[in-house]
Amino acid sequence: GGGGGGGAATAQDKLQDKTKSKRFKGVFYDPAKAVWLAHCYIPSHGKRFMGGYATEEDAARAYDRAALTNLGHKRASINFRREDYAELLEQLRERDVRLGKDPDRHMGIGEEAMTL
């Protein structure tokens, strides 16, 4: 008798043994690896792993950058002040102008947004 489909673990499965940050959105602690992890939900891609970080704050900033890049400054719920990301927001506006998009929304479009 088999044990099921044996498919790849989902991002949610990978988070089940992690501890969610009480301070920051999108941040989890992995006690087995002793690192803080950043995960961000991206509508066209689902929950994406942004990386492992030495500090909770670094993971929170990685989450913020991913949220701003992929959700846009109006929709993203971030951990730190938007002013902290002025340079990133300007890059996103410039990208949207270049792509003929509304620079006030700078919504991420597929992989292009994720590589900024």
C-alpha cells in the first residue's frame, strides 16, 4: 500500500514546523536551522520563499521589498515605514513608466517584478 501521491511539499507545509513572528508580517523562525525566513504571497505565484536571514528585522525588510514590488505601494501591507523604501519605490515607478503602466500602481507583472 502506498502512502499517497508523494507530491512536492507546499509552502504552507514547509511553514508548519516554523514559529510565526509576533512582530512582523511574513516572517517565521526556523529553529532547526536557526534562521528567520521571509515568505510573501504573490497573486500570480502563490506563497513565495524570499530567503533565510540572520535577524527577524532583515527577514521583515525582505518581505516588505517583495510585497512592494509585487503588490504595489497601495496594496502592500508592510512592516516598516514606506519612507524607508523611497529608492525602491522610485525604481518601481520608473519601471512602470518604461513599461507603459500606471506609475502610481506599479503592480508586479510575473517574473519581471520578482527580478527587480
